[in-house]
Amino acid sequence: MTHNEPALQGVARPQAQERKARGGARDTKKSKRYLLTPLQVRYRAVNELKEKHPIRRLCKAMDLTANSYYLFLAGKNRKREARRNRLSVLISSRFRESNKTYGPVRIHKDLKAESVRCSRGYMPS
């Protein structure tokens, strides 16, 4: 029996009933996917939507600080972003060179031996 059959018309599904009980809110875990996008994409999204919504609210929704957004507009985050990009390339190349066998600990150790500054927390797991 499918949900389109007449016997089930007008009967609310359990998920819909739960959502209705929560005031129509949906599962917030599913919306986190957008927050995993790169910072530049989120900054551009705030920039595009700033005419329709307050910047502080947009920044909060995108998991950004308003200060970081204004620094982005001024171009002051570019130095940090360039360093992150270089570090990301180094990490990726080390991983590929090791035939994808090195983990974060060994990659960090290799980079440290070459005097490349980075924290263990920055290493992908």
C-alpha cells in the first residue's frame, strides 16, 4: 500500500506530525551541509544577500563573525587564506606522495621537520 492510496489520504505521516509539534522546524543537522563550504563562498553569499537581510543575521546563519566579513571586504583575510591554501597543497601532496598511507601525525611530523609551521589541529583526520 503506497501513501497515495485513498485509505491513507488525510493521515499525517509521523515525521510531519513531529515537525508540526516543533513549530514547523526541520532537522538542523541537514542544514549544516552549507556551512561546510569554503569561507570565500560563505562571504560571497553574505555579500549577495546583504540587501535583503541584516549582515549580522546573515553572518550568524553562515557561522561567520561580522568582523571577519568586514575584514574580507577590506581584503585583510587574503594573507591568511593564501597561507591556508599553501598549507593545504603541502598536506595534499605529502598524502599523495605516501601513496595515501600517511596520516595527520606523520604529515605533521614531516612538515615540522621542514620548518613549515602548522598545528596538529589543522591536519585533516
